[in-house]
Amino acid sequence: MRRKFIAGNWKMNTTAAQGVELATALAKAVGSASDVEVAVCPPSVYLSAIGAAIKGSAIGLGAQNCHYEAKGAFTGEVAPAMLLDVGCKYVILGHSERRQLFHETNQDVNKKVIAALAAGLTPIVCVGETLDERQAARTQAVVREQVEGSLAGLTGEQVLKLVIAYEPIWAIGTGVVATPQQAEEVHADLRSLLSSRYTAPVAEAVRIQYGGSVNAENAATLLSQPNIDGALVGGAALKADGFLAIIQGAR
């Protein structure tokens, strides 16, 4: 049985004070409950402060990106081991905003995934199609290409240590959400792909989150689908009540 995993991607939002207030409220509400895995991914400059705010709770700390080199002359970048050093357990990689705005390729994401795994982090590897690609009936081909490229060279054992997040780009921050049937169809296809690339037991064990305008109203319906194992939450993760309602929806 795959444990549901709800992660909040705060993106480039919150001040330090706002982030600590939010994290403190979440930590108090979640406490030590472990039936649903929960993580928050604040801006990197606030990781230490948020880590301190959630300390002692069951909430894990995650980063929004990392570099693929362990160290060196890479001004402005953050190495996986640095994230581990400040208490991170997770790192989001290949988010559509990284792919679109910063032109990250599948190869770039692949190098980051390998580096994150080597450091002991759990990568949350994002994939998803644009509206044009969906309308052209290319969803399956695009998402499969992203998964195959982002996970290139990984063994089944390594894949068991990561999470995949399906985030249709047309549903991110738009208020438009994939129907439960649309999301489930892609999740089921991803599990089939993992089974053919690795083994059926690996495919059954890997968690696949959904992301894209997930909120308190639609979370329970989405998360009731057999192949949807959680949510990567954007805007709704910035308010404690809304994020806690999504966690409740996972129950």
C-alpha cells in the first residue's frame, strides 16, 4: 500500500516571518501523525528557518531545486549536500517552471536526479504537458519522453527512492484542474511505463503525485483515484487551512 504524500511548493513566495508562521501552524496541526507523508518546500533562503519551525513534527523539509555538481564555481547554485546539511529530505526537480522559464532539458533534470539520489535526498521529479500538446493528443508521448529522459540510466533500486509528480502545465496556477479521469489516465500510463522499464513490483511501489490547481475542494476526489498517490500543491499550500484540508483529503 503506497502511503499518500502531500508536498507544498511555496515557489518564490512568503517572507521569513510569513513562512515561519505558516510552518508553525502546520507543524502544530500535523504533529506526529504519519498516516499521510507531508513536506513543505520553501524558498532556499528560508530552509533553515522553516526547518526549525517544523522540527519535532512529522513534516519533512524540501527544496525547490538543486545543482548537479557537488561543489565548485557555480555562483548562485546550491549543491544537494548543502540541502541535506540544512535538514532537507526532498528536492523538487524538473518543475515545469524550471523547464519553461530556465530552459532545463530532460538531460539537465537527469543529472540533478542522479546527484540528489547520490547525496541521499528524495527527488520529486516533475513531468507534464502543455495545453497545445494535450490538444494535439500528445500527452502520453510527451510525458513518457520526459520520464524516460529524466530517469535515464537509473536502476529500479534508485527509482524506488524517488517520487514522480504529474503536473499538466495547463492546470498549474490557472484554476483549471484535470478531471480525476484525465489525471488517473496519465498516472496509470506512467505506472505502466515504469513496469515495462523496470519491473511490476517497482511500478507498484513508486508514488506518483498529481499537481495542478489542487485545493481543498477537489483533493479528496483526485486522491481517491487508484494511481494518484498524493499531490504537489502550489498556491493552496500557502494557507495553513487550505493545505491541511488537502492533507485531510488524502486520508
